[in-house]
Amino acid sequence: MDSRCFGKLLLTCLLLVTGSTASTAFAAPCTLGSLQDYLGRFSPGSAGCSAGDITLSDFSLEAIGPNEIPLLTPTVLLQPFASGFDVLTVGQPGLPNELFAGPDVALGLRFGFRASGTAITGGNLALGPHTVTPDGLMILLVDSGFGNAIVFDTGVDQSAPSAATFATPASSFLDLSLELELDGGLNGSVRAGPRLATLSFMSEPMPPPPTSAPEPSSSLLLAVGLFALVLMLRSRWRVDHSG
């Protein structure tokens, strides 16, 4: 066996080993970006990105109420953290980093996405800093597929929850919808920002590693076998040509 054949066989082994380990690669970390960017990069069928132990993917824009003015996706930002993300705003013309809905104005946003993890058991949602005057309403709703969790502020009811927790059966993924509305009502107003909402996830601890070594993948076994064959053939070639 000449050196060129040996090199080709060795390269084949290396490619097989690389291919077997590449399949275990994790999603790239999520970064601060506009909702428009997330809708484009992590649309249904994409690999998604990781926020700590949670992988976010399958982002899609969903319909809002017929009387709501949709928030423009370039003006909505997602800021990931270890177990979820914040929803931020860059603001409106003349009102940087804030949203304002006066009388007879309702602003709305709704988008869907998938959260994947080891065993997701629920999450937490909360409104960001805001001010609501009577007759106004700010509401945050998350549909987990196992029911709705909701927080809201009417500017009147001091007992209204501004944060909530929801529980789900332990799942490897959840398909969720997040809906946000700022409604000035007939005579009220809502001012919010730059953080509009926070959503985080809860999950069960990672299981302990197995005590026995995991079974090697078939690709890795094949690569090891080919590598051993290369060494054997090269040794035989040297013996045959040494005499």
C-alpha cells in the first residue's frame, strides 16, 4: 500500500469520527435581537438557539385582535438569559424605549415558538415596568398547550397579579404562544418599557450520568475498524517489502 492510499483511508476514518461527534453538537447561544430577526433565523424547522438549558425555535407571528394595532417586529427585541427571555421595545417615534397607548388605542403582539429542554415542568411570566391609568389595561398571556397563564394591570385593581407561575407535565418541549396587549380603553392610558415582559422556564434536574460507559455509535465503531485495518495493511506492506 503506497502512502497515497494510506492517506486516503486515514482521512476516511477521520471524517467518520467527525461526523459521529458532530451530530451531538448543541444549538448556538441565543443573543439579543429583534423579533423580526428571530422569526427569520429560527422559523419552524430550524435548529433554534439555546438560552441556558432551554432551546428556543420555531418562531412564528400570530394574529391579534381586529381592533389592535400590531407592534412592528423590528421594534420588539428578545433578550435571552439563562432560562428564558425578556421582551423589550425600542419605543415609538418621539418616545424612545417606551410604548404608549392612549384613549381608543390598543397595541398588540402575539407570536408562537417552541421551548425544548430535558424535562420542562412550567414557567414564570411577569409584566415589565409600566403605568396604567383607570380604564386602561396591560395584559400578558402565555398559552403553554396545557392551559393559559395570565397577568394584567387595570390601574384600579391593586390585587391584580403582575407575575404568575404555570405548571405543565414534564415535557421535552412545549409549543407556546405569547400575547401582549396595551389598551388605553375609552379614557385611560398605558405606558410601558423598555422591558415589556419576562418569561422563564422551570425544568427538572438533569439525570445522573450512567454508571456504565455508553455504547459507541455504529459510525465510531466502523471508523475504529477501518483504522485498525489500515494499520494492519500498512504493517504487512512493510514486511513484504523489507525482504
